[in-house]
Amino acid sequence: MRQQVREVNAAVATAESLDDFAGNEFRRKLSSSIDQDSHSNKWTKAISGGVDQKCPRKKALNVLRVIQGDEDDAGEGEPSAEIEDPHKNRGLGGYRRATYNFMADTLAIRLKLMVQKTIGKVKTVNSKALDIGGMAVGVSCQLGIWKGIMDFTVTPLDDFKVVIITITCVLYIIFPPCFSWHPSHFFLLLTKVNQMDAFSSSFLSTVKPSKFFLTPKISIANSFPFPHFNVSSARIEEKSQPTTTGRTTTKTQPKTTPPLSSSPSSSPVTTTRPPSSSRPLPSAAAVAKRGVEPTLPTKVFSALDDLINIFIDPPIRSSVDPRYTLSNNFAPVDELPPTECEVIEGSLPSCLDGAYIRNGPNPQYLPRGPYHLFDGDGMLHSIRITQGKATLCSRYVKTYKYTMERDAGAPLLPNVFSGFNGLAASAARGALSAARILSGQFNPANGIGLANTSLAFFGNKLYALGESDLPYAVRLTSNGDIETLGRDDFDGKLFLSMTAHPKIDFQTGETFAFRYGPVPPFLTYFRLDSNGNKQPDVPIFSMVNPSFIHDFAISKKYAIFVDIQIGMNPMEMIFGGGSPVGSNPAKVSRIGVIPRYATDETEMRWFDVPGFNVIHAINAWDEEDAVVILAPNILSVEHTLERMELVHALVEKVRIDLKTGIVTRNPISARNLDFGVINPEYVGKKNRFIYAAIGDPMPKISGVVKLDVSKGGRQECTVARRVFGPRCYGGEPFFVARQPENPEAEEDDGYVVSYVHDEIAGESKFLVMDAKSPNLDIVAAVKLPRRVPYGFHGLFVRDSDLKKL
């Protein structure tokens, strides 16, 4: 029997080597024949055949002819007496079952050898535990996977491939409802596992990625719909490392690499001259630095992660499909050392001496599964301005997660916003994360955050912020480079996380912040004094359900929170296959007001404000016995995380009478506006002007408007506007005062700055606009040495503050 199996395997391997079509046809015919209740002699005749043993090609073709029924079936009878057949006189099924058992025993032995080799020092291995692998393969064979397993005996298996095969079969047995695919799909998986080289998915890895996950080209009858990834949209750019001496830089022309195609019918990739926005190849130095060979445990865990991404939770929805979320200028870039920029229009005002730094997501590794826009590793893009000259630098925030994944050569934890869609995906990725933690690959006590949202300067320190972790202190060097100093817990007084939108009172120097989470207390308010010393927490237990509170506002007397209709939604995750964070249309939004120096929540008051859903707050101030808050209201809150292009944000002025409890709401503008900012000197006190980004649609920003909130009634408050141009999109505007030390200066006396990218030319610029002009006239434009991806929030830090770092 074993000799027959080897002969069939050799014939199958030869037929498959002829060409894809012949191999697939041979496989289909063979499987169809075996599934029929034919007599055993057809099987015996197929593998013995009487063909010259020295010509495997002829033997393979003979097998195909026999299976197709082209040859005479005379001489059918019982199998050879030399073969021990426990299922004698039961036809072809008996040989099939004997084959199953033989293959199960073979893989069980291989698994035992692999474990003994891996453990090394262990003298005795629990045979029952190790036989689980063989049992799993045997049962999986009965489910229709036997042909794929048999292919693997043609060539020797290394330990890693045996692990993948065995774990795959175990997953199929344990979680059959989670796999919405036919058992024959295992054939594709196992065939490609036998060909794969490595599982590193680093953008700059020198290891060739598995074609199975990027460019599946097998086409067999009744094949399943495979999630095809077009990774050409996820580009990076690496400028040739310039040698900087003072203000002199040496530049070389970057090389380009063609996009990868995932179409099954696509022809081999050919090198063509890409447009200027395509990704140049990384430099040799970058490849040497980032090319990390993953360890065996990392490969195994990465393989399991790929199985989850492909079979359990593929990126079906556009909101988590990397082909969309990382398209165009959302695609990540590589780090860029300090590089001199060219001022192509006007001149940079002297009040801009300092640095404008913008944070945003920039995934370190190519997403192999679902990826949401909010999930990337934090990257800071800084333009350092000194005496009218500009220097651009882009650096990752070296979070604990970033450094561990960089050193491991592969992602270690699932994405927060896209990795837990549905019960099956959540259970699978949760179990895999637990296994990584137990194996010592990752310690969540050191932080799981991305620091990809915003920046803040307080206590004479500059922080990169993300609300899922503690702040990360960073600094700018004298030549414009960015360094990460480390995670700051403020002498052990800050726990778990902090909002990405703390509020700084520029008159007192105090910082006000909060954190929220999925367990009580769902909201915790706290503050830091002017020296950066954290004060005691104020837990808010009157918030009885977890809510997505991304931002808040402060006045001189109060801190204002908005409990919106977005929160934890476990039922949608379990029964609807959605994200654990989602909207609740039955919930009534409310505003909470607490004294800003409160020591407990006894004075916390809540006011129902139906339909008021705030992601970003602009400002708040006090009016006699009332408090006023300015914020964009998300009208279609159900689309906030899933279909951002359908979101419309209407800036509103909400006044809460603390005596009567009456809430009054007035719209400020009918435009789709978000990322509203003011003169930072006016935080917590009454302001007149707002500078907001125009969604076209969100998350792309086509321009900036200036609003005058002092206008009464319900009239349009837009007083100035700047549209960037056709297919030119920017980011959050930021206001920089012309005379920050002058208390008599007008509120709008300054400049509005932002990064802008031209998708047609593939170029990025840094724009400086006159905040007082009716058209927000461009005062200066700086051409950047490479594109800056779209991101989130930025900050301008003056030169005097940079020297304190």
C-alpha cells in the first residue's frame, strides 16, 4: 500500500508540474474518480498501469486516462494479497481509508520528531498529546483534504510546514462553523504552504513574501472566492539617505518598484516606469536595518494570523480593506532623516521659527488582513523652520509595540479597530494574542498603544499621544531630527491611558485630561499642574455604560464631556459580525458638566441633548450661569467608523443654562466641517474665530474655512475660505499667532498652516496662509522632498519651547 501511495504521489506531482491547467484537471479527475463508488481494481490499475517506470510523465498521463475511463477496465478484482488491507472486499473506499490512516500515522510521527527536536532537553513526550496532530490530519482527510496532504509526501517536509498543516486541521475541527469555505480549500492552503519561504510582512524585509497570500494564481474547478489584495496602493517612499552637513545635502535619484498585482489572471509582473507618486525602492541601508528574519515561533504565529485573515475574517468591508484605506496618499511611507526643503512661493515669517509637527497612522508592516484608518503606527512629520529655511523629518514614534514588532520582524498584536469583527474573529485573534503573550513575545503591561493621534506640549515636555496608551515623550534635535524619549507614567501616577486631546490653559499653564475604557469607571477625569505633576483621579461613576469619548472641552469653571451614541456594542460583534465599537441609535446623547477643580463627582451634572454626537470639541466658555460649547455634530453617527465618506459634521454652538437646565442649540455653518481649531491662547475663554477643515468627503480635506461665531441668529458664519485645488487635499489646520506675547494682539492676527498633497502631481507642500485675509491668502509655500501622507492632528512648537526639551 505504501509503495502504491508513493507511486501515485509521484504521478500526481509529475502531472501538476506539466502546467497549472493539466495539474488542476488531473487533480479534479482523480478526486472525482475516488469519490465514486468504483471497484478497487480501477485504483490498482491506475497506479500500476504497466507503463515504463522510468517515464513518470507517461505514467501520470496513463493514470489520467485510466481515471477518465479511456482504458479497458477488464481484469478488475481484489487487490494484491501482498498488501495488508484492513478493509478488504470494500472496493476503492477501503484503499482510501487505508491511505488516510497511513498519512495520519506519517504526520503524527513527523510531529513527534519536530517537537522532540524543538524541546531538545525533554526526554519523554506525551504520545497521546502528540497523536492529536495525527488524529486531526486523519479526520481532516475524511473531510476531503486527503489529496492535499498526500502531495506533501512527495517532497520532505520541514518542521515548520508540519506545524502549519497540523494546526490548520486542528482549527478546522475545533471551529468548523467559523470556516465559511469548502474542505477542498484546504488543498490550496496546503499546496502553497509547501512552497512558502517566510512570513515576514515588513515593507522593507528582504525575505520574499508568500505568494499564497499576495498573488494567488491557482484556478481549479469550484474554487472559492479568494480575497485578492492589490498591494500596489500601499506604497512607501524612501528618499536616498542624504548626507547633511549644515544646510548642504547630497541627493540621488530614487529608484522605483512596480506594483504587485493580485489578480489570478494577471501575467508576470513587468517593470514599467511608474508615475512620480509611485514608491521608490528602499535604500540598501534601510533594507539592512529593517530586514529581520522572524524566529520559528513568530513564523508559526504569523501563519495562524494569516489563516484568520484569509478564512475567518477577511477584509470584506471597504472600511477595513487595505486596498481602500491605504490608497493614494493614505499609503504609508518610510522614515525620512532631516532633509532640507525648498521655499517655492513667498517667504516664511519669522514668527514661525520653531517646528510644525503632525501625527498620523503609518503602518510599519503591510496589512495582511483587515486594516482600519485608525490602526497604523504613529509617525511624526516635522517641518523645522529656522530663519526662513525649512527642514522636513519623518520618524516613527518608538512605542513599545513598534519596537517589539520591528525586532520580531512581524506584527505581534491585532489591530484594535479592525481586528475584532465578529465573535469568531475576536476569539481567534484573542487566543492568538494570548499565545504570543504567554510565549514571551509581548508584554501588554508595557503598553499596547500606537501614539498615532496628536501631540501636546505641557510641563516643558513634548508628547505624542494616542488614547489607548500613556503619552510618549519625544524631542526635536538641533538639526530637526525626532527622537522618542519613552513612555511617561508621571512618576507612577498615571495608569493605563490618557486622552489624545488634553486641554492646556495658557494663562495658568495647567493641563486637563481624562481617560475612558470598557470597565468601570468608564470615565476618569484628572489634571496636571503647570510643572506637569499629575493630581488625583476623579472617577465618574455616573457614566453607567462605556462610551467613545474622544475629546472634551474646558472653560474657566468647568470641564465638559459629551456622552455620545458611539460605545461598546458586544451584541453587534457577536450576532452581527461587526466591530465591538459601534453606534447605538436607542441611546440619548447627553452632556456632562463638572467643576474643573472637582475632587469627586458629586457635582457632576448631566443634560440630555438628543442627537448631539461630538468626536472633536473646539472650545467652551462661561456665560453667567451658563456654559457654552462649540463642536462639530456628527449627523450620521452610524457611519462614523464604517463609512466616513457619508459623514456630515455640522458645527454647532450649544448653550446650557445651569440654573434651568435648558439646552439651546444653534448651527454655525451648514458645511461639512471638522478638525476645528482656534487661537490656542483662547482655550477656555470666549473666542470669536474658528478655522475648520472642509470634508470633501471625509476623511479627505479639500480646504479651510474661517468662521465668525459672534454673528447672531442662524446665519452662515463663514467669513473666509481657501480651497486647495483639484485633487489637492490637506489636513487639520493649525493657527499660529503672529505676536504670542502681545496681550493686545487681535485674535486672528496670525497664520494658518497645514500640509497639502497634490494627488495629480504626487507632491506635498507646506502652506502658510494669512489668517486675517478674506481668502486666507498664501503667504509661503514649501515644496517637501517627498509626500506626507494624510494624518490626524498637529501642533506648532515655538523655538523657545523646543530649547526646553
